[in-house]
Amino acid sequence: MLVDSHCHLDRVDLTPYGGSFPDLMQAIRDSGVRHMLCVCIDLEAFDAMRAKVAGEPDVSISVGVHPNEQDVREPGIEELVRLAAATGAVAIGETGLDYHYNQGDLDWQRERFRVHIAAARQSGLPLIIHTREAREDTIAIMRDAGADQAGGVMHCFTETWAMAEQALDLGFYISFSGIVTFKNAEALRDVARRVPLERLLIETDAPYLAPVPHRGKQNEPKYVRHVAEKIGELRDMHPEAVAERTAENYFRLFGEPGGAAPKSSATAS
């Protein structure tokens, strides 16, 4: 069973499906994907995202504000906790730090990250963390704010093995996207070989970052199988075994469909 641990279904262009979201969902199911986590990146779009996937038992949701979102309503700790509880969200995020697209004084980004960590601790839900060109600050804030008490995942991981080790030590999972299939991603493939199997997840980040052989096109959750195939190649595993183990890891971290995410996610193994 394939699980896409991170996608943005509300942002997928439905033109290839005649504008039909049910047709998109059927194509995903026909490809062997049995569950998806649809991740929120801003609160203004949260209600529309939730409405889009309402009634889809194989889709879970998160609540949070992406570090690249500027000039948006800033989330408060209590608001995130309340929204998560009211909507059955299984995670807080995506959150984190991104110094690639943002310049100047980024204290607002770091404070937003701390707010999400506090909300995760208070709600008992795991974190979905995005990090880009901010390795030291990301780990420092995770440590200082007690992210290890919530646990979660470093999503779409593209950083070094040294950072992966630090995140693993804090109880986090490491998730790989289609980037692991890119020609210039040999360093990342080495990380994918080394992450303990019980802490490994796969994702698409659809509609972004389509894997080879679809690179440059719209990404969709059905392409998560290419990530499983590449991980299997790297670790000398059958893709079905990768799918099975990463699905087990996903449900251990985020909970079974229709149920609450497990408390003390950081200590699960």
C-alpha cells in the first residue's frame, strides 16, 4: 500500500481530469495509492482545502502556515490548536524555516516556527517541518522550543546526513520526495540509503517536484510510486516492501485514518 505523506491536493490543476476532483482521486486510487496527507500552507486557504477533500476517507489534513507565506494572517498557538481539534487535523504544519526565498530580517519566520512547535506540543500532534538553507537555525529552534516533545517529520528532505542525524536524534522521521530521483541528487541519495528504515517516509509534495520520468510536469500523488522505486533501488529492496514499510511508518506517526494521531509521536519507533 502506497501512502503519499505530503501533498497539496487543493493546488493540483484539474484540467487533465476535465475539472473533476473525483476523477483525480480515482486516478490516484487506481495507481495504488491508498492514503494521502493534504498539507495546509496558509490559513486563508484552509477552509477551501478542507472542503475540497471533505468526505474522502483516504485523505488526512494538517493545519499551519508555510515559512514562505508573507503578508498573511499570522497563526496563534491557541488558534492552531483549536483548528486542529475542530477539523480532525493529524499534524501541525507545514512550518519551519526557508532562507532561500526570503531575505533581510527573518525574525518573523523564526517566531512563526516557534508558535507551530508550541501548538504541536499543546495539541499532541506531530510537526511537518520544511527547511531550506537554514540548517543550523532549524535544528537550534527545534531543540530550544522542545520539538522533540511533539515529534514529526522533516518533509521533502534535501539537506545533509549530519542534519538528518540531528533530526533523527530529536525523534523525527525523514521524508523523501521526487528530488531523490533527480540526476544531480547523489548526495541526497546517500542520505536515503542511511536513514533507518523505521524512520523513513515517502511523498510527492504534489503538484510540485515531479519525479523522473515526469520531471518538469505537474506532480500528482500517483507518482509517489517512483519515489518508492528509487528508494528500493538504493536500499536493495522491492518497491512493494518500501511501500509497506513507509506506510507503516506513516500510520505510526500520524495515526490510522479516522483516528487521532498517537501521543508522544517522537518516541514511536
